[in-house]
Amino acid sequence: MCLKQIGLLTVCGVVSVMLSITRVNGTSTVRDIKSTVESLFNKVTSEQVKQDSPFIPPLFWEKKRGTWESDVRFYFHGHEELFLMREAFRVYDDNMFATAWITSCLLESFRYGNAPKPLEDAVTAGVLAIEEYHDKNVNYSNSLMTFWPQKYNATYKAWSSYPYNLHHFFDLAASTNFSAFEQLLDRIGLQDIAEIMERLLRTEHGYLHAFQIPPDFDDTFVNLGLGSLLAEMKDEFPAAHAQWQSQNTNVTSVFDALKKYAYRPMSSDYNVNAIDCRTYFYLRYFLQKVPKDEDVMLVPTWIQNADEVKIWSSRGVDMPFNTNNVDVTVAANAVFGITTSILNGVIDSTVLDDTDIKQIYWNTSNLIASMIQTNFSSRHDLALLYYPSAIEFYWFVARTYGEITRKEKHGPLPHPILNDVKERLSEVLHDHMTTDLLNKAKNDSQGHLYYDDFVGDGDIDANNNTLVRGQDRLFTTGMAINALLSTWTVFDEQTKKLIWEKGTPTEVKDTVSKAAAFLQAYEFGLTYQPWNAFFSGSVKGHTTGVRYPMNRRTLIPGDKPQGYMTAVQGVIYEQEYQELIKKGVSGEPVPIDFHGYNDYPDYWPFWSSEPYTYVTNMLALAKYSNTYEE
């Protein structure tokens, strides 16, 4: 090992090595796949935290019973030292998202793929673990959820989001003198790493402030989706279902919030008619097609408005840049949560008789379909602001279509708008999404198909040749299988099998089969790591900074002392918008194009969860092994 490598690993810690299990070569039989599913089930369930444990610096992170691991990493990429930095740096994070999704995937694998049944104690522990994520800054029972747990601040008399381990990390960094380390790095030729460390520590205040986020509709509807799944499976998991119900006694609070905070660009209410300037850049094409005399209402990310920022920002609760945004993956999770909560009786279908809720549901579904049709207006970095993976988004959308078609097969839908959403999604999933996935599939030398996103594909060797490590290949391939199966198969409640839709193209079936064979061959080997970028901060390099045209910079229009925003209010039509683009923002040009996350040297935080990769791959393989011809 060279001196550079030794120096870097001394600072960051030794990179862990994955457990090696014998690789399966050749054609995968259903029996082989079911064995892999069982192994994945055992691995995922064994990694659930069994008891609370404290932070013991510098080796052990604080962990809560019932959760699964996800880690905050930085997307360093480039020369070898940056690759090693990416490998070594991680902070165990205590967010709600990973645990809720892993619990849901365990349940879905059992229900739709005949995977092993998870222990009810484990499912209940997962439900209990996310109890702490309900918003505590309102004085009533609610199902408004936060990404991180909240901690009471006696000075501000408010509950603020508090990622314990990230605070532990910065506290530890603040108490450590890194000068000697930085000098050593300089001496052994790692000046870039020294500069990165210095920059990270210098921006500590900015990161700590960014942690103080309000509740959001993403986690809120993920929680609602989990509860809906438990409601449908209450006979198999009565205790877990009862626990979720006890934690969510006021589900209508979600729909009340949705009406209050929905983005309404045509409204005269300054609390809801402005949106993040980054959102507007990609969203404007969709909005400009809406007739001027019509309203539009869309699911935003944050459960906060301008008036509330004025009150809460000084108390440690404020949305980034004081401005709401629209992320279409958040929108997809919202549409799924609304759909499945109605289909499974968590909330009565009459909620869709409310004109506002019905419009939000329909407009947001239309936006999702439009983004698939238009390739995210060629700016998926902005449309998927918190979710870098487009293929993960595809699966989130396809889940809604799959749920509606499954219910429709066994009886009438409880509300006509559900059929409208099904038809709208069917069009884009069967055509645009499927075409995109078929085109993106890559062949390996064994005749398998796989999918890459971007993690690990932006490094360069000593000769400046690009290296393709495929660190998110397992995850992305599993997501592609899940998206295609959710689109092209229907679950039969009587036989408990997934059935290919009549007329499913042979190419779709072959793609799923060869991708499943890829997972079967490489799931437990040393060739590929089980990384993902399931989530990220909103700023991921210069194309996602706030250098986009805006016409509102204050919380209260015309009232400068009330705080800043980086927003577009109302609708700016294209001729005027193009003029604003030409002017640039603060002396800088507006980023027009996005060429991928590996095209820029910027580094930024993202969340990766190995159990999430394993459980989504388990879901893909379990469903594939349970899929039959009509």
C-alpha cells in the first residue's frame, strides 16, 4: 500500500470488507433464487438493531432499537485518494426513511413474493422506532412526520430536528486538533484531502443549520403507506397494525396539512404561490401549459410556509432557503400514500370528494406522468432534488399503478378518480418508462443484464482513464426489476401469484429474467458493493445551487426585513423567463444543462443504506420467482 493510502486510511478508518458468499454461476433456477431470497431475508432481519446503544467515540455510533442502518456519505470522486475518501467516510444516521422502507419491503416480499414471513416482533419494533418522528411542535395528535427525530430546545421552547450521530460527529471534530493531520497530508501529497477536511470543518455551522428542518410530506406519506400495508395485512401482523394505529390516531391531519401547504402558483396567497427557483426551472413547462383561468395544486416537500418561517426559524425549525420546493419523487410517494390509504381503508374514499384534495391528487399525478414523458424536462437533477436515482423514482410511481390494478381486478374502485390516475400512469409506465429501462440495460460477459446509476462510475486512474466501479449496480438493477414487475404484472389474490399482463412484450420478460440472473450471480460476491444513493441533500454541485431566475427574495413580498427567499412567485411565461436567464443571477450564468453527477468535481452528502439495497433486491427476486404466465 502506498503512503498516500496509509495516510488517508489513518484519518478515516479502515474500510470494511463485505462478507463473501459463494457466487452462483450459470442459469438461475427458481429454486436457486428462492434460496437467495431466504439468505437475503436472514441478512436483512439480522441487521435490525436489537437494543439501544450509546455513542462511544470514536468507534461506535448511537443506535436505536428497531432501526436499520443508513449512512451519510460524501460523493467524492476522481483520483484514487478521492475514491478512498469516499470509501472510508461515513456517519451512521438515525433517519425515519430507511427503517420505514425496509419494513415495508419485508412485508411486500412476504405478501407478493412468498418470501419468509418476518417476525411480528421485528415489524412492531420497526413501527415503534418511527414513533419518535411525529411532529412535536403542534399541540394535537398528528401523522406529520420528520426525517430525523426531534429534540426539545429549552431556550427556544421548541422541538428541533436533531440527527444525533451527525451532531456527535461535529462535536467530535470540534474537539479534535486536526492541524497535525493536515500537515501530514500535505507532506505525503494529499493536499486535496487536507483542503476538503478543512472545508468540511469550516462549514460546520451551515450543516448544523441545515439539520433544523420541519416535517415533510415525503416521510409523512411513507409512514401512511406503511400503515396502509399493515392495514391490509392486519390478520398476519395484528400487533404491528395495532401499534401503528395507536401512533396515528389522527390521519386526517395529513390531508388538512396537504390542503394548507399545497403549492398553488395561480393563487394570490403569498404563503402558497411561490416555489424554489430550482423547482421552477424544470416545472415551468408544465405550468405554462395550464390555462390562465385554471388553478393548479401540487404536493410540495415541506410542511411549512412563509409566515411560519418568520416564527420558527429563530426557534430552530425552518425549511432550506426558507422556500418550499416540488420534488417529483416526493410527489410519487404522496400519490402512493393517498392511493393505498384509501384502497386499504385507512381513510375513507370520501376524502377525494374534497375538491382541493381531489385536485392535488390529480394535478400531482399529471405532473409525475409529464416528467416521465419529458425525461424530467431534461433536468432530473432539479426534478429529483432529493432523490438522485431516476430508476428508484420509476419504482415509486409503478407501485401506485400496481396497487390500483390489483384492487380493480377483484372489485370496483372506491372512487372514479382512482381509475383516471391508473390510466394516466399506465400510459407513461408502459410506454416511456419501459422504453427508457429497456434502452438503459447493459449486457455483461455472462449474458446477464444490469443497470448502473452513477455511484462509483466517476473515478479516474493514474493515466486519467475513467473507472467504472458500479457501486450502485446491485441497487439500481433491483429497482429496475421492481419497476418493470410493478408495471407489467398483476397480483392474483386467489392464487397468490403475480401474473404477466396479457401482451407483455417478450423483451420486457427477457430483461427482467436476465437482470434477476445478474442479481443471483453477484448479490453476495465481492465484485459489487451494495451501495445506493437513495437520498441526498438538495445541493449536489453547481447545477443544483440557487443560481436560477427568481422574482421573490423576501418572505413577505415587498417587505425586505422579514427574511429572504430564493423563489419564483406565480407563473413567468417563457419569453420573459428567457430574458431573465440571459441576465444571469448575481453575476453568474444560469446552469442550463445537466450532464450527470460524475461530470463535475463537486462533492456533496448522500445517504446510502446497504440493508435497503438487500431488501429491495430481495423484493425483486421474490416477486420474479413468483411471476407466471396468464
